[in-house]
Amino acid sequence: MAGQGSGGNVLAALASFFIPGLGQLVQGRVLKAALMFVLAAVLWIVLMGWIVHLWSIVDAALFDPSKQK
């Protein structure tokens, strides 16, 4: 992926739109993907999963691999 604003990030954000965490998985961030998926699944039970779902989409769209530790 080229970085923030790249076509890869748009694809990742679209993936997270359908399944929370899928965009992070596409970007190779397995732990973050698992966290997003599980947290969204748990919170959807109490109808608050949309918060994590939106967070997942925005996080995938704004990811910048050059700022990784």
C-alpha cells in the first residue's frame, strides 16, 4: 500500500464497511483486525457495534504505513 489516501486505503475502508476489521486484515494488521471484529461483534449485541464499525472504516482509510513503529 502506498500510504494514506492511496487506492489501497480506499479498498481497505470499503472492506471494513462490509465487515469490521476486514480492511485492517487487507492491510496486514492482523491483531488490529481481530480486535475490531471481536469488539464490533460483542457491541452489536447491545446495539453499540456501529461505533466500532465506523472506527474500523475510518482507521482503514487513514492508515499510513510510514508512521508505523
